[in-house]
Amino acid sequence: MTTREIRYLEAVREAMIQEMEQDETIFLIGEDIGAYGGAFQVTHGMMEKFGPERILDTPITEMGITGAAVGSAMLSMRPIAEIMFMDFVTLASEQLVNQAAKIRFMFGGNATVPMVLRTPAGSGVGGSAQHSQSLENWFVHIPGLKVVMPSTPYDAKGLLIASIRDDNPVVYVEHKLLYKMKGAVPEESYTIPLGSADVKREGRDLTIVATSIMVKRSLDAAEQLAAEGIEVEVIDPRTLKPLDTETIIQSVIKSGRLLIVHEAAKTGGFGSEICSVIAESEAFGYLDAPIVRLAGRDIPIPYNRNLEYHAVPQVEDIVEKACDLVKARI
Amino acid sequence: MATHVIMPKVDMDQETGTIVEWTRKNGDAVEKGEIIIIIETDKVAIDIESPATGILQGIRAEPAEIVPIGETIAYILEPGEQLPNEPESQDHDVSDSSQPAAVEPAINAIDVDATPVAHNIAKFHAMELSTIVGTGPQDRITKRDVQAALATKSSQVSEPERVYATPSAKRIARERGLNLNSIMGSGPGSRIQAADVLRVKESLVDVSPASSDGAKVVPLEGIRRTIAERMMVSYQSTPHITFTVKVDMSRFNEVRKQFNTKAEGSNQHKISATALLIKAVAWALKRHPYLNSSFQDDRIHLFSEINIGVAVALENGLIVPVVHNAIQKGIGEIATELNDLVIRARQGQLMPSDVSGGTFTISNLGPFGIEQFTAIINHPQAAILAVGVTQPEVVADSNEQIALRPIMRMTLSADHRVVDGAIVAFFINDLRHALEAPELLLW
């Protein structure tokens, strides 16, 4: 395999292009994805390559985008719908939650909905309260949907190809701040199975389970902690549903301490699910400290850049909590 | 039908019993009343009889295992019968035991006037309804009355102390058989961390047989643990004062000789020195009630009875059988009773009633040749008498002439919270006088 350094958004684009080249049923549908190339330039150049028949620009209608995707998926197409900001999945939710998630079950498998709904989540770009949310856990709660959250360019490509090839509706959550992140990505097509976590860094003193941008911040924190002699293991579930519980359980059994880091608001967030998985598992008997969640504050994301910064976990917050845990201060 | 053999309750405050030995094994035919097992409480070892005639089967508890009272430890089956298939920890009414079980209150006598829900709540909590005052119509006991009584009861019973430890620390302690109560926690709020438990493990390893000096580690079990705990409690909680006197035992020995000539002639037990000592001590205690007392809850309790315990050395510890009401018994009676107690103590046949209720203790190490020693008070009593050997010594007699006399040294340890030096001096001098002139015992 030939690898080279490309950006996260390029990895997402490359996954779509490579799949579209070998499967004519795949098409893109969304706002400003064609002529404009996408609000974050993810689909830049794809209109020229595949034409307006396969790169569909729509009016501002998230429900229409998603409904068209669901309907065409039922008719043997493999649509990739883009919601420009995750905040607007509110409008797409009827189609996603009540239709896409249910159809395969309600029709006894006679119809499937092989669609992907791509959307960027997260704060950090001054998007304020209505363009900064991380709403992934809403969909984790819906049986029939899969939820994917890549944190690196490599994972972004492999997971997106696996998502496109999956016969179930997949919510594929990108992060605005990760789009420009560079990483080694093979040129060839490859998949990462949905439901396999990745140990991003090995360590014995503390397990950090982090998602999306928080994987990067946790790795940065782990680097600082290593200088203090604290060896942190960083686990990225990569897909929140299906969830690879075994990798997390084994890591907690090894380290005895668990810190969960995500950007979404703490209350009712995905961290609660991880926490419960451990509490119910054999790893419980290995816990040597309380399980700690480090997550977004329970507030709308502020526009003010300083407030926005402090609304979600940052590297220094992770370092502090990790120290507290390892040094038995909590 | 299979008869359950259960861990019996042989003592009022007993919660568990330790299996010492099964004298019969699985498959043995046993008669009702035949001894099938020996168990040990923290006070005594006791033989347990078979509750039925049949085949002993399904032994569930091995020697050294600690079993809660009431739990089934085996079955007596009728010929051809199969073992019943039941959960392991099924409770049975303790009074099923063929052993002298403590009398349990009859629960919920039907003639008590109480509402159905009051009956049910009382039954669930094993409360005796007759002890509850009803406030309903015609003094009927209501749900509220039972709940109030329960609340009072639970506030009296001290909750067992919860251990604050991480799940990991608890798991390691459980796996390694360590007691978390004795481990200091280094975590927040003194929470016990896994590392704290592991440290204990390491320090234990240091003194294990594998260490270079080859020290053998003996676990603290049964009677040894009881002695260790009680001595520690007494020594730490009681301010001891000790007094030693020298006693001329000439007359004591003469009197004992006369008694024994008499006993021999009438085929009675010989009067041991300890028996006569008990008689004299009881006589002195009658005159000095503060030495026959107990300091409890910031009060001095003067005992109404004089029950004298005598320390008897055993292979694995010591036990203190009690001669009850010694003041009311003749010397022959005391001697017979003491003889029986000592024999049964050495055979491990003492009953809980034989070792309870003591108000004063005598420890006689004379037979071991010890001249003089001090004893630790048998908590919660107020005093203990340590008796040394009687041997000829050169002394000045009443005419200030050098004489050879049988001399015994005795040392009294007393609780200084209860008595001061002068009180103890009066007591021990009276006792000395009685031993030097036994006719005083008629006084």
C-alpha cells in the first residue's frame, strides 16, 4: 500500500470518490456541495468529476435532503446526504429516526436503507449556539441507526467506505476542527469494520475513552502526562454504535481507572453509556477510582471565543483530571 | 423426609460456629442422639448430636469452615432417600436443633390484637408483637406502632462498620483473604486503594515461611483469637494496679489435710488447694463488694452473685470455667464442681453456661512452679488474683525466731477506676488472714 499525508477532509472526499468510481448507484445530495464545493470544501471538485446528476445541490431543506436519500436508498440507490451543520439534523430527524431507522425492520428485511448521512459537529470555529453542537448521542439511542465518529484521516477514509457499503443507515459525524488535520492515508481503497475500537496509545495507569476531536486532545494530554511518568492509554471507539465494549473493558481491567472525554454536553451524553458499560462489566472489580466524565458544559455553546473555549474540554483539562485520577486525589 | 443438620445456636450471643471435626462421614448410618460433629464457638468446643436416625449425607461444611447459625450443614436421610435439591443458604428455625438452644421468642402469638399489616411487618422483621404497645382502637397494634418499635430497635443496634474501599481493593482483598478493616486507606477520605491492599500483601510475604529466618506464620483462629482480642481490650481499656502479699500457708495446708482425710474416709473428692482458695476468695469478696464488680458505661456495677472463674490451661489457649454462687457452697461441693469443670475443660466438653457469668477470676500458676506473677484482668470484671507456688521459705515467726514456713505469694490486679489502693489492701489482707487462719471462714 502506498501512503501519503493528506488532510481529514481530503480523506473523506477520497473515500467518496473511490466508492463512486466503482459503484454507479452512489450519489451525493446536500446544500452547496456542488458548484460551491461544500461549506468546508469537502466535496470540492466532485461536481466537475461526477456531474450534477450525481452531485445534487438542493435548496435549504434538511428534511428534503434526508427524505430523498431515504426514498432513493429504498429503491436500490446508495445516497450520501450531507447536512451542512449537525445542528440541523433536528430538521432531518423525522426522516432519519422514524423512517430510515425503522424501514428494514418494519418490512421484514424486504427493504433496506443503505444511506450515509454525513455531517460536521463541534465547536471551536466561532459558530455560536446553533452551529456548534455535538448531537451524536441522539442517534446512538435509536435502534436501527449506526453512528460513526472518525478522529483521524486514516479512520475517516476507512470508516466512510465501510459506512457506504453498509446496508443500514449510518450517521457519519465529522468535526470542523479536524478537517485540516493531516495524517497518513493509503491511496488504495480500504475499510475499517464498524464496531472496532482503536487503541491510539498504550498505557498502564489510566484509560481515556475519547471521541472525535477529543481523541486528538487526549493524545496531546497523554504526551504531557508521559513527561510526568503517567502512562495513559487512549481508546477511540470510532463507532459509537455498534460499540466495541471489549476493548474498553480490557483496558480498564489493565489500568483500573477510566476517564471519558467527549465534546457533547455531559448530561445524557455518550460518556454515561461508556460509564454504564464498565459498571456492568467485569472491569468494575478492577476500578481503583471513580469513573470520571469530562464533557461539554451543560450550556449552549457561546459565541464569545474565550467562553467557547471553556465550554468544552481542552488539553489542560484532560491533563488535570488525569493527574487527579492517577494520584488518587478523587 | 430428609432431616436438616443445622449449625446450632448454643450461646446467646453466638452468630457463627466453626466446624472442628465430623466424627461421622457421608454415608454413615447414625442414630438419633449420636455425636456426629464437633463445632466450636468463640468460647467452647461442643459435641453435636444427630437430630434423627438415618444416613448422614450431603455434608456441606468442611473442618475450619465458619458457618452462620441456622444454616444447613448436612442431612440425615431415610434409607433410599435422595438429597434434597435446595439453595445452599436456606435458613432454618434455630430451635430445630436437638442441642440446648437459647430460647427464641415465639413470634407473633395469634392472640395478640394487631392489624394484619402490623402482623406481617413484625413477622418480616422477626419482632415479637407482645412487646409492642398498641395505640389503635382497643389498644390494637397498628402498622405505625410496629414501625416505631422497629425504628427504636434499629437505632439501638449499631450498624456494622462499612469499609470504604475501591472495587479493585475489595476484589484483591477478597481474592487474597485479607481483612480490609485492618488496612489504612491512602485515597481521598482514607479510601482504601488497590495499592494499600497490595502493600499489606507484600508485608505479609516478608514474614512468610519463605523468608530467610524460616519463621512459621500461625493464623489467629478460634480460642486464640478470642484471647488475643479480650486481652487487648482489657489491657488497653483498664488501668491496672497490682498488689502482692506473702502468705504463710501452714494452717491452710493443715486444714486441707484434715479435709482430705475426711474426704478419703467418706469416698468424696479430695479438696484441692484451688477449691479452698475459691472458698476463701468468695468469703473475702463478700466483705469487699467493689472487688466483685464491673466498670461499664461510666458506672460501677456491683454483682449480686459471687461467681469465681478459674483459669485452666489448654493446649491451644486457656479457658475460664466458673464456679457459680461460690459463697453459698460448701467446700466439698466446690471441690466436686471444680474437679468436674477442669476435667471437662481439658476434654473440650464445657457448655457455654460453664464459662459465663464470672464475677472474679483466679489464675493459679503454683503447680507450674511460678513464684509470683501479675495477671491481666478478665474483662469486664474488676479484679483477678494471680496465685504463685507454695514452697518452704525462711521467715521470722511471731517470736522473731527464724523458721521454715510454707510461703505463697499472691498478686491482685484491680481496675483502678473502681477501687483505690487502700480498698484493695483491705481486701487482700482479709484474704491473707483467711488463708493463714481458715477458721475465719466460719465468721
